[in-house]
Amino acid sequence: MIDVFVTSLQNLLTLHHLSYMMIGVAIGLVVGILPALGGIAGMSLLLPFVYGMEPTAAIAMMVGLLAVIPTSDTFSCILMGIPGSSASQATVLDGFPLARKGEAARALSASFSASMIGGLFGALCLTAIVIVARPLILSFTSAELFMLAIFGLSMVGVLSGSSLAKGVAACALGLAFGAIGTAPANGGERMTFDSLYLMSGLEITIIGLGIFALPEVLDLLRGQASISSTGKLGRGWLAGVRDTWREKWLTLRCATIGACVGLMPGLGGSVSDWISYGHTVQSAKDKSQFGKGDIRGVIGPEAANNSCAGGNLIPTLLFGIPGSGSMAIFLAAMILIGLQPGPGMADPKRDLDLTYTVVWTLALANVVGTAACIALSPSIARLTTIRFVLFAPFMILIIVFGAFQSTRSFEDILALLVIALTGIFLKRFGWPRPAFLIGFVLAGQVETYFYQAVQFYGYGFPLRPIAVTIALVTIASLWFTSRSRQAPKEATVPGGITTDIDFEREEDETAAAKNLWPQAIFTIVTVGFFIFTIAEGAQNSFLDAVFPVSVGAVGLLTAAFVLFWQVRGATGRGPAGNVNFDLDDGASSGSLWRFVGWLVGFVIAIGLLGFTLALIGFFLTFLKVVAKSSWLQAAVLTAAAVGLVLVLTSILNMNLPGGLLQHYFYDQLVWPLR
């Protein structure tokens, strides 16, 4: 083994290897800073270039990119409120409110330091467990993976805000959205409306952007202010590091969670960040500031994200089982350069030295990436002082462009619009969006692993030893959460349980009866959707129907419970309880729907005129009408937006969506209007 370590270090410290690693880090910084692209887009960008490269150089470049993205995607989370990738969505909950308070520097430094510690901890763990990981991974069958997904769903208890009923209903809604498409058991179609696009299901990128990013952008537009409400960057670069040191045990616990989740194939960062966030909230004594700008809500998920990236490498390298979407592309790249993932990567006589080179490159790239992010922070953080009305059209452009990356069809943009409207209603009416998202993320895994477990082990699969252990941990977690909710609160609901966690700014628990009917109408629509889910699911075979019918039933019961108290409060027959919240937060609802109209108009224009012409028209009119810009400023910003899109489309080798104009008059148009 000593010879293996020496060979790995020699490979790591060569100028050739370090140069390619730096190239990967640089690309990862750019990809991470741009919202919604993430590791899959970054790895896809590198894939054409690694073919024919020397293996260690190609590995260095790819690992450099993978290592830095979980760190650099923090910029868009904290400064813009847009998840940089599906693995960084939990960071938005507290990172963005900190930026709006003028504490962007503190949030960024805490995030970077936690990310570096998490990455180094993950690499350290991987160095020690490469040999023993094989029996550990093989011991987790579909039965254990199903129970692990159920454990992830149990986090809804601490992500439910002040209404557990709304939390469970929102989670069920996310699970129902995740059931759209063909079933994994027998391929039955569910809620597809005979659409080829919906047959493959909704993409996590679209869900994340629609549920979190667009509602936050539109909410900021209503205030006509800068991202930072103080208009200042604020101090706190050292304070953020001190925060991480003060929460060092939380950092290490979340890093451990990330590494363990990363070891499980298919449970990538989009799961580990929510589990770690749930653990962060659950283990805190004072939960009142979570969702409003608690620094612990940044430290926990960021530590888990980076360690998860390392954990994902184990099943990918040792068994050829990609731990995440980006690892699937990494796996393809390894095959392209002539490497065969599998047990040979853990064999000292074969490629174990290369495995350790990968792990240590990951650690070194984490340090380099953190240093680069810190150096860039003062410049990038100044984005928070820009008048947001000038910045918003660029954010909308990036969000729409990021959504279009999912399948590169116009339906991606339509799906984004529908999901965004859902996210707006969830936000306005106090339904916890994190619960919705974790339901969607785990939907496919819960159903697939359940089906496989039943096929392989029968309905007694939960009695397997490791599955029982995970079940006991889940029960203990629920018990702990229940105890934390039993403390006296300012408001309780008959038959419900409350908590003092507040994930939405609208959840002010000062509901007025005049505001309850719009909420009740939304809940009625939600109840109708659950009924539709049950009816659609019941038309399929038993294995295809059991998941949507079960989810629909749970959602129907909890949504009906919420509706009962909303109607009771609206009609003056009793208190609304904690299931309703005031909509009046200082800005009119009309202003919100005004900006929703701009978004809808942009999407309609894309369908009629194509992306480029719609972009030009949207920017010019928005900047003139809403931002009150001069024609010169509007023209310059529009040209910058068009240039950005053209550069990205060229790099990513993609065609922008066309409209009816391109469909009928393609030959008469010139580039880039085609």
C-alpha cells in the first residue's frame, strides 16, 4: 500500500496533472456561478474534449470541475436566491435572506469555509474506506435504499414550517408531481395527457427553478429595491469563518451525512443537502431564525454538498454505478479515455493508485476552488447593491435558459411557467416549498426501490436487518421532532402540531378572514389535483397504481384538513389556526401579478417569435417600462443579454427554441433570428 500512496502522490504533484486540474477548476467556477447549470452541464461541456486525452490529465480536469461546483454555485444561491444546482437548493433558504440583510460577506465566507471542510473531510474518509467500501455498498440492496428514501421523507417534519398538515400535503404534492410520466414497474402512463414530453417526467432543474428561483425574483421586483435591503455589502468575512468554527461539530456531522448519502448510488447532493438541512434544524435549540437568515442553515448543507461529491465517487469508481447525474457523465468519460470502472479500481495491482489520485485531487481542488471563490467574492458580492429592476431581466433570462437545458425543447419553458405559478401560490399561502421539493426529489427513488424490493424480497423486505436499523433511526428522528414541537407555542391548532420554524416570509400567523378565501380556493384546487392523481393512478396495474394512489390519499386527507380550518376561519365559525397566514406583507398582490404577466408574456413571445426576438423585445420593453431606463441603457443591456445567450449556445452546441415565425418563415430569416 505504501507504494500505491507514493505513486498516487507522484501523479498528483506533477505540473502536467496540476495544470489540467486548474483548467477544470476554472471551468467549474464559471459553470457554478451561472445558476441552474451545475455538474451535469459542466461535465457535458468537458466530455467532447476528454476523448483521446491521457487518462490522468482527463481525470484531473474532470475532478477539478466536480470539486469546485458545489462551492462556486453558492454565489447564485446567496446573492440571487437562485439554486446554482439541484444540490444547492437548501442553501437558498437562509443564504438569500442573509444577503438581503446586508450580510452577504458573512454568508459567503461561512459557506466557503464549510464547503472546504466538508470536501476535505469527505476526501479523508474516502482515503480510509476505499478498501472496505465494497462490502458496505454491496450490502445496500433496493430494500435498504427504499428505507433510506423514507428516512429522507421523514425530514418533512422539520421542514414543515408552522403547520405540519401543510408540510405533509406539500410533500405529497411533490411526490405526485414526481409520479408524472411512465411508471418504473410496468411502464404505465400517469398524468401524461398523451404528451410525449410528460412521458419522461418533469426535470428536477425545472422544479427547483420554478418553485424557488422565479417566485423570489418576482417578489424582489415588487419591492423595486436592490437584492441587499441595506444597499451595503456588510462586513463579516472573518465572522463567517468564526461561525463555521463555532459550529464545527455541526459541520463535521453534516459532512458525515453528505459522505454517507454520497455512497448510496442515485442519492446525490439533491438529497444530502435536504437531509443535512433537516438535521441542522432538528438539532438546533433556537429554530426561530431558520428560513429568515440563520447562518447554520448555510453551514450544514454546504458541508454536506462537498463531502457528498466525494462520496459519489465510490460507487462510480468501484462498481460502475453512477452516484448522481454528473457521475453518469463522469463514468462515460472514464470509458472514453480507456478506464474500466469496477473492482479493479480497488486492486493494488491494477488501478488503486489512480483511485487515490482521484480522491486527493478532489481534496486539493476543494482548497484551490475555495481560495478562488474567496478572491472573487468582493467583486461578485457587489451584485447585491445593484437596483434589482435592472438585474431582474437577466435573472429571468438565466432561469429560462437553465430550464431549457433540461430537454432543450419549448415544453421545458412551458413546464417552468406552470411550476413557477405553483411555487408562487405555495409561497404566498404559506405552504412549505422545501417539503414539496424533497417529495419530488425522492418520488422516483421511493417508487423504484419499493418495486424492486417487492420483486426481490417480497413484502417482508422491511424486516431485513439493515432496513430495520434505518427504520429505527427514522422513528427516532420523528420522535425527536415530535418532542421539539411539544414546547409551548404562541399559536396552536386543534388536532395539529406547531413549531416556531418559519420558512416563508408570508407566514406571519396574523391571518385576517378577508385573506382566507384565496387560500381556501388554492387548497380546493390542490384537493382536486389529489383526487385526479388517485383516479389516474387507479387506471394502471397494481404495481403502477400503488404509489400515486397512496400519495394521493395521504395528500387528500391532509389538504382536506387544511381546507377545513381555512373555511372555518373564513366563515367566522372559529379560529383559522396556524394553517393560514396573512398575505399582506407591505406590497400589493396586484404588483405581483403584474410581474407574473411579464413572465407569461415572455413565454408567449418565445412561442410566437422564437427565443432571440422574444428576448430582444422583452428586454427593451421591460427596461423602458418597468426600470425607466434610457434608450441607450436599454439597448446596451439588451445587447449584452443577446451576446451572453449567443456565447452560451455556441459553447454548449445547442439551438435556441423557435416559434411560429421560424416554423413558417425559416428560410427568409437570417442568423441568429432563425
